[in-house]
Amino acid sequence: MSYDEQFVGSLAIILSIISVAIAVGPWTAPYRLRTFSALTNRFGKPVARGVWVAIALASLTAGIAILTGVRPSYADPTPQAIIDQ
């Protein structure tokens, strides 16, 4: 695993933690963003909180996948590419 994979995976997990804190915490500033303001006005704050939780789950899943090295079968490096590094 290279340093850039560790950096991006860790950053995704940190974003996940921040998103959960926004969803369950008393913060109002993140709900003033244009998208979340529109969601709050149209569907209410519980739906906007649900979107924050969905963002958190997606970020956590991506971070764990990056850190564990999960990748699609077509993205496996060829043996020659490994030798050239």
C-alpha cells in the first residue's frame, strides 16, 4: 500500500466522522449550504440529517475499501507494471 492510498483512505474516514457529527450534533451551519437548505425547506431536517448519514456511510465504505486494497478485478496491476516500479 502506498502513502497516497493511506492518505486518501484516512481522509475519507475523517470525512465520515465529521459527517456523522454534523448529522447527530447541534450544528446549524452545515444546513445552510444550498443543497441542505433546499432539502430542509422541502422535506424537513430529518431528511437532511439522513443525507448526512448517507454521506458518512459512503465515505466510511470508501475509506475502508481503499485502506484494505479492495479494487475491481479489471484494476489489478499487471505483473510487468509491478516489476517496472
